[in-house]
Amino acid sequence: MSRIQTKFSELKAAGKTALVPYVTAGDPMPNATVELMHLMVEKGADMIELGVPFSDPMADGPVIQKAVERALEHHISLDDVLEFVRVFREKDVTTPIILMGYLNPIEAMGFEAFANAASSVGVDGVLTVDMPPEESQGYLPALDACGLDRIFLVSPTTPAQRLQAVNAKGSGFVYYVSLKGVTGSKQLDVASVTEHMGALQKTMQMPIGIGFGIRDGESAFEMAKLGDAVIIGSALVSLIEANESKGLYDIYLAIGEKMTEFRSAIDRADALTAQE
Amino acid sequence: MTVDFSKFPDEHGHFGPYGGIFAPETLMAALEQLNQEYESVKNSPEFLDELAQDLRDYVGRPTPLYLAKRWSEELGGAKIYLKREDLNHTGAHKVNNTIGQALLAKRLGKTRIIAETGAGQHGVASATVAARLGLECVVYMGADDVVRQAPNVARMKMLGATVVSVESGSRTLKDALNEAMRDWVTNVDDTFYIIGTVAGPHPYPAMVRDFQAVIGREAREQILEKEGKLPDALIACVGGGSNAIGLFHKFLPDESVQIYGVEPAGHGLETGEHAAPLCKGKPGVLHGNRTYLMQDEHGQILGTHSISAGLDYPGVGPEHSWLKDIGRVNYVAIDDEEALQGFRDLTRFEGIIPALESSHAIAYATKLAPTMSKDQVIIVNLSGRGDKDMNTICQIEGIEF
Ligand SMILES: Cc1ncc(COP(=O)(O)O)c(C=O)c1O
């Protein structure tokens, strides 16, 4: 069993929903990333989604675009991202790490070289935003051969037969994009997520994470009642931008606080589910 | 060579290893819907009649194939014919495509049109068809291009479009495309994205090519009528590659025809400050397809430079990548200075002011024609007119505007 699968089965046994924060590697500066990852775990993260900076993040909203620009000012490459993971693993060998990014940096490294390097430093899964299952011949086998989970996005517009393809080709968990929009959009619609979740749970033979547009404890609470994992991106990343001028200490403080808000909201939802 | 060019792309949008659909999940269903709609109408007489009528009565097709006699004599080699896409309504080839895609938008019941634009010609052509159909239109344009193509920004606004100046990234065409994709992901239910070149995810590269292929169909008939034979060479500038593939496509099986695609060498291919992925780039994935890209060793897309906004793009349509690899088309480059000289030459010898994009093709003809004999024939695609470039040219030439 992969580290991601193990984590989900532990959480399931304990009746808990996973909290999965996102951070762009190298934002706001290279030496912050590993610190931030440990801090997130300390504040209740069950897994971490680590963003691989790409010059043209076409599925991301302004908050993550700016994070990527900050990281790229430091010329953060995929090699650097893997190095962050290696250093993180010196102190933490249990928290699953998922790389999230776009295909081109991976293609530039080469699928097999990437898969080998990623698994050897301790990456557990890869989510490639612009790589749908249809185009993934060659890529998925390379990930598979190294035991990396292949995480796909599904969205409110994904038709039923595509869900089947994701079910067949994905592993670890599936990432439900809770709205039509880019990361950081504002219009999370609980009723719509509830409606889609039914069909999704019937089709998917793996856990379902919900992300995009979860901004605060309240929305995390609602999503925790529906999914197996709650994924938080822009709401955390925006705190880096807001506190950048004050320095790293203030950034850590703000992110720690926000993580606590999400964790306790999710725990409340889990407690409620347990009662029912 | 025994390639059947009509069989490409395959049903998944692949031209050999290039093309495909590398899009965010939210768009996959919309792309499939567009693909099905396009497949169902592309050979239907009713759709083709409507398209042909619009091209004739609204756009002004067929465009002339004009023998540039004085300029050819000056160069002292091959006879040069210009395919006059600059005489289309709105002043460039771009409208051939927006007319076609607008018909599809209408069939799909979309009420809102979005577009990206570099030189502003595609933005104007999109705003034009939107005005004609009474659709809302939003055009994304890099902030740097908003400044250098100001006349087109004014035209788009007059036509009722909203022009969004894109400040992110390199503030040029690629960033406008990113922003248009983000809009589409968000508003996919009611919005039709009119991509302006033969790039993007399948079916765009094939569909835009088919709409632009009218250029080459006309040119082939016209040259056979005028010269009684096929041309010896074709030349077109390549940004995303739509005017080029439009001219080339009908001629691809004609093995005697040498074909040249001209990329912008900017300050020079060796300086790194250019926008010539086919001459200097490597294959990768951007904006929904696999193709040659300008990128660094880590797969980050590089900033580009060209004097012409419409060519200032780090990628290129996937069909061109394939045509390069199989050796059917030669891709060459012309720098800013050479393009400016081409601009001056055509203006002074023929009384035709070309777009800076098209001036790259003109400049290559000034190199190629003298190496050929007087009974040989070149067709240059004059993709657009130069009115939009008055700001840039006046600044360079010291003319008060
Ligand atoms: C007149 C003209 N020619 C050429 C181009 C380049 O586009 P493509 O390579 O798709 O023809 C443009 C783009 O804006 C243009 O306006």
C-alpha cells in the first residue's frame, strides 16, 4: 500500500477527514518551504500538496499565479522541488506528499527520470493539471513503475464515461474540483457539490478529496461532511502575500492560525458525522 | 513522399507526436462537445454554403492574387505574387476563422465570445463577428501589446468589445491566452472561446486550419489560371501559424512546391531574444497541445521578443511541428531589421503597406527571389495590412503621428 492509501485507511478507521494544505515550492523564498511543510503537519495537515512552479499556470487564479511568480524569481526548478522533499523526509517519513503542477517541467526532465527521482526522495503522488487520462500513455506507466500514485482532477462538467477512465487510471485519491473556475475562485456552491458527490461516490473506488474555493472554517466544515479530504490552496497562499513584507515569522504565524481554523472545523464536522 | 495530409490529425488531434488535448478537466467536456459539433457540420453542405456566403458577401472573398511586378523586377529573380489577405474585411486573414467559429458558437447556443489577441487583428475580427451576431465579446490582450497596437484596441472598443489588459507574465500573447483559458474554465456554460490561431487543444488546430485553408484553395486555382502551372515556392510568416497553414495546406501534396514558414528572429536567433520555436526550440506541452516551444532546460517557457506583436509567441501550431520533422516545410527566420526593410520595400515599390507580421514573409522573399530564375514563381501570403503598426513604424522612422 502506498503512503497515501495507508493514510486514508488510517483516517477512515479513526472516522476522520484529511486536511490537505497546498503550498507553492519556493514561495516566498526557497528556505521557507520545508519549514512551512513541517509547520502545516504540526497544525494538523494529514498530507501536503506541494506546487511545482510553472511559468504559465493556466488553471490557477491570481493568488497562486503570484505565488508561482515569487517562486520563479528564485528560479525554483523541479530539481529544487525534489530537493525540498528530500530534506523534509529527513524529519518526517509518514506524511504523504503530492506534487501538483503542469506537464512541461516533468516532460523536460523526462518521464522516467522524473518518476525515479520523485520516488527516491519520498514523493507519494503526482497531480498534473494539464494531463488528462487520454494523453497519459507513457506517463502513467512511468509513475506506476515507481509506485507513485496518479491523482486526477474531476470537475462538475466531467461526464460519466470520463469518470470511469479516471477510476481506471487514477490511484491514491481523486481530486474533485468543487466549481467551474480556476484556483481561488469565490463561488463554492455547497448544494452543487452535494449533488455531484453522490454520483462520484458511486463510481469511484478510491477516496475523494474536495478542493478549489474552500476559504474558511465554515466552507471546510461543509466539505468535510461530503468528502474524504479537504484541500486548501489559495486561502493559505494569500496569507503569504499578505504578510510577505513583514517577514517569514509573521507568515508562519498567520498560516499556523489559519491551519488551526481549518483543522478544528473539519474535526467538528467529523464529530458530527460520528454522532449521526 | 507518400503522406496523405488529409488524414491528419488523427481522431485524438495528433499530428505524429504533436497536438493532442492537454487541458484542465473542466474544459474536457466542452472540447468534446465542440469537436462533435465541428465534425457533424464540417462536411455538411448547409454549413459550408452559409460559410461561403459570409466569406463572399461580408469578408469580400476571394481575395486577389496580385503580381508584384515592379518589386519582382527590382529583385531580379522569380516572379512574386501576393495573396492579398490584407484586403479582407478587418484587414487580415484572421476573419476567415472568426466567421467560421462564430457560426459554430451560434449553433451551440453560446451567448458570449472570448478571444486572445496579440496584434489585435484576431481581437478585431472576433469583436466584428460578435457585433454582427449580437453576442457579448471579451478580448484578452497582453498589456505591452495594448500599447503597441493601440489602433486595434480602439477598434475593438468601438465594436462593443471589452478589452482586458493582461498584466501577468510577459504581458504578451501567451499571457493573453492563459487568461482567456481561465475565463473559459470559469464561464464554460455560456461562453465560446474563439482561438485565433492553429494552436490550443484539439479540435482547434484542425478546425482553424480548415477555416484558413480557403487561402490556399483560392491561391492554387488563381495561380493555375494566371501562370498555367503550380508555383515553385510559397512563403508565409508563422506566429501560431494560421495564415501559413492556410496557404500551405492545399499545396502540401504538390511535391514540386517548396514551402517556407518564416519565424521572427527578433534581435537575432543567436541573441535568444526572438520568437522562433521551430528554428530554436524543443518539443514540450503548452496551451493544450504538444509542440515546439521556447523553453529553458527546466521546462519553463521563455519570454520572447519580436517587433511584431502577432508573432511574439513562444509556441506554434502542432501541425507545423510535424511538418518540420517530416521535412515537408522549411522553417527559416527573419529578424526585426530585415522585417522593417521588407515593410519599406513593399510600401515603396508596390504602394501596399503590409502588417509587420507579413513583412517577415516579404523580407524572406527578398532573399529567396534573387536566387531563382525569372520564369519561376513565388506566392507570398500578405496576411494583413499595416495600419495597426503605424505607432511602431512612426516611432522608428521618426515620423510624427
Ligand atoms: C497580419 C497578421 N499576420 C500574421 C499573424 C500571425 O498569426 P498566424 O501565425 O496564426 O497567422 C497575425 C497575428 O496577429 C497577424 O495579425
